[in-house]
Amino acid sequence: MHKIISMITKKTITNAALELGFDLVGVVRAEHLTEEHNRFNEWLLAGNASSLDYLKRNVEKRFDASRLVDGAQSVVICAISYLSSYSRGYDEGAKTKIASYALARDYHVTIKELLTRLAEQLKAHSPQLRYRAFTDSAPLAEKSYAVRAGLGWIGRNSLLVTPHHGSMLHLGELVIDDEVDEYDVPMKAVGCGECRRCIEACPNGAILANRTIDTRRCISCRTIERESDAEQINLDGWVFGCDACQSVCPYNKCAPLHTNPLFDPQFDPTALGVNEWQEMTEEEFKAMAGATPLTRAGLDRIKRNIKE
């Protein structure tokens, strides 16, 4: 039986997404991103993925959403801020810094729940709708699709930067098999101008001139991803992730704090010094951070990352 052709309006999608608590939403066609795909292949060939082997898999799907859902027509890109007071940076000399996104409930879980609720609302308008929901753990070039949808631009630090909310955003996508009556277009201007604060703030020079990252020198990668025998780098007091290139960004300095309580920090990282972390038990760690992304690294790894 063939699917009855239907069309969801962009207004319907936008209203539903904003009501669920997303801050930004855009819609583009589920088409192959040829230029972005080629740039990514060049980045891989240069060895910049280092230990992130998952980036080398499903590359064709990553830049072609139509390969992810049978009959895919559209990609709905949603963004939500997690910016908190901790996102502004730590005191100089802090030795147990944690990326601010990791202080809240694991965004993979939260975003997936919100996207599923969004899809169910869309199915009320198009009962035969087929979809898949994605976060950054799945093979979809979400930043590239977000740029196509006009949410922002790729900043010098390789992250999506938006005019109002800055770059401290989580992205989530619905790939759907319905057409939409109107599609978004990219912004006409790139907003970084001559600013190079993110490049200058990276302790290890991990930010490359072409707005990509050498993960071999990236603190976030070194404190979270699979450990390797690569040359040691300066962790600059970070024990999980790194906000160095974001906290200095003028857009993040001016952006409003997040408003969705789902992304409220679950503990105060500034209350935990070297001794508190080193003496922490697995039970205490689970009680404090069991629902956060910190479990990805685990307590033992965090303790190893601490440089006294």
C-alpha cells in the first residue's frame, strides 16, 4: 500500500517545537550536502579525527539524510540552550573544571524524549508520518543541516553559533518522510568577523584555520573519549570536557541563560575541589552525577584527569 502524499506546514512544526521548549527550529530538504561532505572527507584524511573512530563510519549517511529514513523528504532541526552561570568560565587556576553541558541530565536522553513528543504531535496532522529522531550520537551532520536551515553559522571553533543564543546549544533532528510547505535558507552573513578569541583561548592550539578541530589536541576529546598513547597535552584544569573556546565568545557572553529546567545543573562543580573528587566513592558519584554525561568517562577517568 502506497503512502498517501501529505504536507505538514512549517508553522505547525515551529509552533509545536517551541511549545515543547526548543529555542530554535528550522526545516530543510533531506538532500545530500555535497560541499560539506567533501570538506569532512578532507578533515578525516588529515588525521584530525584521531581516536574518534565512529566519525569514520557511515560517512555517506552522515551527509545525506535521505539515506536514514525510507522516502525521507525533510529534516527538522531543533536547538535548545543549556547556557548557565557555569558556562561563563571558572576562576583562574581551577583544577577540577567541568564543561557546563555535562552538569545537567544527559542531553541525549532529554533531546530524544522531546523529539519523540514533537513527532507524535506532527503525526496528529499526518497520521502516516514516518520519522527517525537523532542527536549527535547518530550519523547525521547536524551542524551542517542547522546552517542550511538558517539557525546560525559555523564559528571559528567549529561549533554552530547563533545570533541570540550563542553556541551553547544542543541540537536534535527529526528526519521525516513528509514534505513541508516552506523550507528555510542559510543566513547571508557569517558573524565571527575578525574575532579570534576562541582560537587564542585554546591552550593547545586545537582550533584550525579552516574552522575545524584537531582532536589530537582537543581537551574535550582527551578527557572524555577513548584513552590513547598519544602525546600528552595540557588539560588546563579540565577534568571532563572543555568550555574554553566557548566561554570567551562574545555571543555567549551576551546570550541569555537557558530557561528550560530540563537543562538545569544538577550539582555545583565549584564546590568540588581536588580532594573532594579524589575521595569520592562510586556511590557518591552515582548519586550526584548518575544522570549526567559524566558517567561516560566514569569516576576513575575523572580522577586520572585531575592534575594536582
